[in-house]
Amino acid sequence: MKSQNGSSLIEVMVALFVLAIGMLGVLAMQTRAIQMNQNSAQYSQATTLAADIYEAMLTSPSSPGSYTINFDDAIPAAPACTASTSECSPSQIAAWNKHQWLTNVQNLLPGGEGQIEASGDKEYVISIRFVTGYDEDTDEPVYEQVDLDVRI
């Protein structure tokens, strides 16, 4: 019988195959981690935007109803009273705040849309939805939604 020194070619190839499978697993985990990190950033941004409009609603508590808007509504035009020389009514302030908020929602979130609806006496639900991906079968956008229940 002959003594062997070192590894055979088959042993080396099996070891490389096992290493390659392990590296593919690590790559898949890294890809998923990056995707989840991006989703987390989007949820954080949506929550911050919901808090922003809530704070704006608190600045004009006499007219919180003028903040209501649906997902399908167009962004309201900014009122002309935004110039520093003119006075704004509470409803004009609300229109300006909605304009700024919805513009930020659209610009900062993919497919971002905002909605504010009354849910009771001085109670509102601020909702923001955004696209987190696309359905593999239908290629339709997949939406996630953040809701903030507030009381003015």
C-alpha cells in the first residue's frame, strides 16, 4: 500500500463545493438584510411624516377638519398667502400644510400617498402608504401603510 501525502483532487473539489454553497447562503442573507433595512427606513420616514402633519394640525386647533384628505385627492395648491406680507386664515394655513406634507410624502417615499380622515370628535387617522416592492406574478405594486391615530 502506498502512503498518501496531501489531499486528493476530489476532496478539494468537495470542500470548494461546500464553501460555495455557504457563500451563496451568506449572500442571500446579506441581500435580504439590505432589503429589510430599506423597508425599515421607509417605515421610519412615513412615521416621521405622519408626526409632522399631526404637529401642523395642532398649530390650528380651531380648524382640524380642514386637514381631511383622501388618498385619491390631488395635492392642494399652495395658497397665495404664503408671502411674508400677507395674513393667512386657519383654512389657508391648513391648505399650505397639506400641500407641503403631501409633496414631502410623494418625494420621500416610493409611490407615497397620504390621507387624513376624521374618526370621531376631534379624532383623526393619519395614513401614509408607500410601495415596498412588486408582486412577482402580476407585477402590481405592493403597498404598506402606516396609520397614526391622533386626538386634537
